Amino acid sequence: MFQLIKNANLFAPEAMGLCHVLVAAEKIIYIGAHEPVLDDILDVEVVDLAGASLVPGFIDGHAHITGGGGETGPASRVPPVFLSQFTQSGVTSVVGVLGTDDLTRNTQSIVTQAYGLREEGLSAWCHTGGYHLPLTTLTESARADIVFIDPVIGVGELAISDHRSSQPTLDEFLRIASEAHVAGLMTGKAGILHIHMGDGKRGLELVREALDHSEIPARVFNPTHINRNKSLFEEALPLSLRGVRLDVTAFPEGHSDPGWSAAEAFLQYTKGGFPADKLTISSDGGGCLPHFNEEGEPVRMGVGCASTLPETLREILSHKVPMAQALAPFTANVADLLKLSHKGRLQQGKDADMVVLDKNNNITDVMARGRWHKRNGQTQIFGTYEQS
Ligand SMILES: [Zn+2]
């Protein structure tokens, strides 16, 4: 079946003006100002957007697709994330990670979950490993996981400067980064080391030492949660000038204290004139977010959700940031970091992953791999067990 999307105010993410888009077999096969003429013999579904914004589907580079958590006992393990939790929020591509619990959840389970999400219509990948050393892997090494297992594109989230970390030494840290890098070279995959940053006072010391003392390119080191506290954020900013791509977490409202919200982090980064292509924003969806009382005891468990991505985009846009600039950390920048060349941009030949925004920048429609998962605000496709 063909899908003709008419009268879209298209952001590729660059502003392209009013365009018509033709989709077939999961791909964008035409974008242009002229409406394509299609023979009656073809089965064509037409959607007229009447000037609504059409933007690339979001790539969530950090989500606990198997469910994360487990930090306050077995009952605190978060269940796996359902398909529509991604698609409702405009996420059409996701990268799964293991965090604290890289024992009861392992590379086997995350690879299988990625395959499951693919079967349900999403685009999904994952990293191998998790917070700890020795790395959780499926084969004998992280390098072999990346080389031999299709969805595995990097290593992480390896924890540093955190009380839950395995406290890797510089040599161990470099060894893991080299595994990711070499496997990336061998496959054309991202080959990154995705690094969970804790609140510890050592901050990004290991990353700076790695840049100073090794030959591994800066692009391999990809710290996340850099907005979790203000001094870590300050420390992270100059690394972007050395070629490190920084990932900001879109914490739910009220959770960014003592750091910055993702929108605040984006605005400061942009105002500071740091390289626009080196910033990405991810959700930490499916991760556990414990609420602590004054004694530091967990009183209630929260769960990260992909919905913080469109909320962050709306917040950024409310500060009069041009759409193309606001979209980049959710789309093109993530595709470039992850070497997903068929993702993150609306161009002929790329995958048909797109999101329609109304005039208030709320998501009304979502297409993933050429199928409408959301239409006029209603979920069209649910995950296998979602409604049972
Ligand atoms: Zn983390």
C-alpha cells in the first residue's frame, strides 16, 4: 500500500515548507512541493495534514526496554516497556540499555526485547553490557556481541562516578572503549561506549584521562545524564569542543533537581555556543526513579517514560527556538551518533518514521516504518500483550 501525506509543513529537521510525501514499503519514496500523480491501479491511502508540522520520528538513545530498576528489591524491577509507550510519544526508534540490574536482565533478554519491538513495528537496537564489570555479554566479549548480533550497536550504560558502579580503572575503561570502537570499525555500527554518569565527585575525570592518554577517538565516549547535577553539566560542556557527544536525560517534571531539566540544559548549551550537533536528548524510559524522603529512604517508585521527550521539545519550542534547531537532539543528532543513516531525517530513501504536531506542538499522529501507529491522537497499534 502507498501512503500519500499531503500539505505537510515539513521539517527534515531543516524547514522545507509545504510538501507532499509519498511512502511505500516502509520508505519515503518522494518528498516535494508538487503532488505526485498516482495511477488508479495503486492502493493509496491519502492523509491531508492541512499545513500541520511533519517532523522526523524521535530516536530515543537510552531506554530500559526490558524494564530497569530492581534497586530496592526484586519487586522493584520495572516491567518491560510496551510498544505504545514509545509510539504515543513520537519515538519510532529506540536503543535499549541495561543499568543497575545487568544480572537478572542480560544481553540475551535485551536483544530479544529489541527483536520483539521490531516485530511490533518499531525500530529497535541495544547496547551490550550494563553498569558493571565484568561486562554482561552474550558471546565471549562485547566486541563479538557488536560484530555478530544485529541489534547490538555499542556498549553501555557503563556506570562511572556512581556508588553503584564497579569503579573501573582507567585501563579497564579504555579496554572497554576499545572493544566498542574496534567492533564499530568492523561493522559500520555506532561502536560507542555509552556512559552512565553518577553524582560522584570524580565526575568526568575518566573520560578526560581517556581523551588525554589514548588514541581512541572522542566520538566513542558518550556520557549520559550529564544534566543530573549542575557541576557535572558545567564539566561536560567543554568536552563537546573535543568531539565528545553529550546525552541529556529528559527527567520527568520535578525530577531534575539538583540539576537542570533537559530543556534548560539544551537552552544553556545552545546559548553557550557549543557545537549544535554534539547534543542528544534521551528519555531513560523504563528506568526506575525512586522518590526519597528526608532520611534518604525510598518512599515511592517512579518510572521514566518516553513522554518526557515530546514534553521537552514543547518546552524548548516555547522559548522561541526554531523548530529545526529544537528537533536536532531528538532526531538527526542521534542518528549521526548511532550511525543510523536511514533514520532521523525526512528525506527520499530514508525510513518512513514521522510525527505530526498540531499548532500547539502536541503529537497527533505517528508513523513508524510506514504504518500509522497513532492517528488523530488515537493509538492504532498496540503491543502484543498491551490490552490483555
Ligand atoms: Zn543511567
